[in-house]
Amino acid sequence: MLARDKLSLVRVICCRAFDFGKAQQAAKGIGRIRLTRVADASASSLEPAIAAAIELGSQVRTDDWRGYSGLDRLGYRRQIARSSAEVGENLLPLANRVASLLKRWLLGTHQGAVSAAHLDYYLDEYTFRFNRRTSGSRGLLFLRLMQQAVDLNPVPSKELLGGRRIQMIPTD
């Protein structure tokens, strides 16, 4: 039951994180994505995340949620997919597809052991893998991974483990 509760928490956070993510629709599907965690679905949480992920002046396709109402004021062109709350056609099929794939990846890779404390790292890894899924050169993929590893500051093991200490097992 605990694992299910954790996945429910992750499900809500990840779906909200992608609703404003930048997915460029290429001729045959989804281009690059951006994912981030937000505290809630209010404008005060969504607007800074949108500003960090989407270039000013871009068109942003959303539902009619109040949290997106200030996007025009910030310099974005907001397109509302549908303003009624009727059940029917999928309003944001690409966003829903990525959210579904993310949930499947979390379940398959982490086998239900998903921690809310590490959600940002999961989102970063999934974004990295998704954006390079069609890469023709595995060598270039490894090069980009090494470049990112050098560009980022190291993460101490205490942060990776959520403040817990590693217990060493004595060897005789």
C-alpha cells in the first residue's frame, strides 16, 4: 500500500510538471521536452517554471486552468485548447503521452521504490533519456553525458541518500 501511495504522489506531481513542459511537435511526433516539479498548480508556482522552460513570445497551449491565466501578461501567446470541462477529446495528447511514458518508466525502472525526495533527479534522468531517444550516435550520447557531468557541481552522498548515513557491514 505504501508503494502505491508513493506512486500516487509522483503521478500527480509529474503530470502537473509536464502540463507546462515544452514539447515541440515535429512532423512525426514529439520533439524535446522539459520537466520540472512545481509546488502546486497555482499561478505563483507555474509562472516561474514556465519562464525557466519556455522562451518569451512562444505560443503555449493549455487548458483553461486559472493558473495559466497570467501567461499573456508575461509575454506568452496562450492558446486555450478548450474552455469547457466536458469529458471527451484528449486536449493535450502529446503531454499526456509523455506523462504516461514517464509513469511507465518510473514503475519499470524503480519497481515501485519511487521516492518523492529524489523526484527531481528522476525527472532529469527521464528528460535526458527522452530527448536523446532518437540519437543516431551512441558515442555522441556518451560525450554529452560526460560534458554535463563536468559542467555540473558534484552532489555529496548525503544529498543523494536524503541525509541518511551508509551503514558499513564489517568484513572478517
